[in-house]
Amino acid sequence: MNIDQNTQSPSARPAVRLLGISGSLRRDSHCTAVLRTLADRMREGVTLTLHSLEEVPLYNADHDGDQAPGAVKSFKSAISMADGLVICSPEYNYGMPGVLKNAIDWASRPAFKSPLVDKPVLIMTASPGTAGGVRAQYQVREALSATLARPISRPQVAIASVAQKVSEGRLADAATLEFVDAAVADLLREIAMLRTAHPGR
Ligand code: FNR
């Protein structure tokens, strides 16, 4: 459900907006399927909106700042509006895909004052292989740390054999669903803690 369609009683806690970012542009991406599934499962008062990286061009400092391409501006604005990010990425050649690194690079500017600063992030990886993309996960965490984002600490979500767990564009494995639901719950707890610590933010 889109946040704008939320009708909440005045006593309800403020809505939480999560932004889902897939490291894969592929139409039938397993990572995007995982995020799509999570979006369907958000509890009341929480929305997860996916933002495609398809239109984000290669980073060029000459085009950064006020002159940034529209796709970059809208990506950064979506990050600013979100209370937290949920990234699900494949692993390419033991690392994160260039598409995702490129997007993080755009979003990280201006350095230490970007929309990523203090943003809680749940990192997930998925792979048809047995390691679940865990090597890419380290790189995503490291890059986000450089931006002063807050990748949350919890047991890693590295979904192995993902091709057998996705069906008709949705994650369909009960045990994995339980694990990723718990990961989202941890992200929401982190967001709630930050709200308590910094009420005006
Ligand atoms: C891969 N793949 C892959 N998988 C993995 O577990 N470790 C790896 O190092 C790589 N390397 C790699 C490089 C390149 C260029 C491609 C295209 C693929 C396989 C990859 O995990 C698989 O294609 C996933 O299905 C991609 O994720 P999506 O698109 O399904 O989300």
C-alpha cells in the first residue's frame, strides 16, 4: 500500500516509510521479488516502496550537485523521505553489482551531509548459489559505513538457493520469509529507537 492511502487514527503512531532498493535491474530479478514480497507483507502503518535504479546514470562529479540528472534527484529525494532503507542485492563476481555501488555513490554526496547520513539500512543479499551473496553484503555494508548511514547489526540475511525459493515473482519459502520478517522487525525497532532519541528529526 502506498503511504498516501494510509488512513490512521490520530492516536496511531506515526507511519513508517521504508524504501526498497534492488541491486538488480533484471525484470525477473530474485532480489526484486524478495523486496516485492516484503512490500506486500508490511504491517499496518508501515509502507515499503520500491525504487528502481534503472534510470540512474553513471556517476560523474561534473554533473553532481544542483545540475544532477533528474533520476538522481528523485532517488535522493526518495531516500530523504524514507525512515529506513531495505536493500536486497545479488553478488556479481564476489562483490556488489556496479549498479548498486554507483547509486550509493550518487546518494552519498555531498559527503557526510547526504540523505544517507544516519539512515538506518537493512542489507540483504540473495543468490542462486550456496553462499547467498554474502561477499557482496560486506561491500554494501562497508560502502554505507563510508556514507555515515546506519547499516543495522543483526544476523545476516543472505538468501541462498534463491531460485528455488521464489515463485511467480514472490519469495515463497516459509522459513526464509520468517527470517526476513524478523530482519524487517529489527529495522523497525532501530527506526523507533532513533525516533525516541531524536524526536524532531
Ligand atoms: C553472477 N552471479 C553470481 N552469483 C554469486 O553467488 N556469486 C557471484 O560472484 C556471482 N557472479 C555473477 C556475475 C555476473 C556478472 C552475473 C550476471 C551473475 C549469479 C547471480 O547471483 C544471479 O544471476 C542472480 O540471479 C542475480 O540476481 P537477480 O537478478 O536474480 O536478483
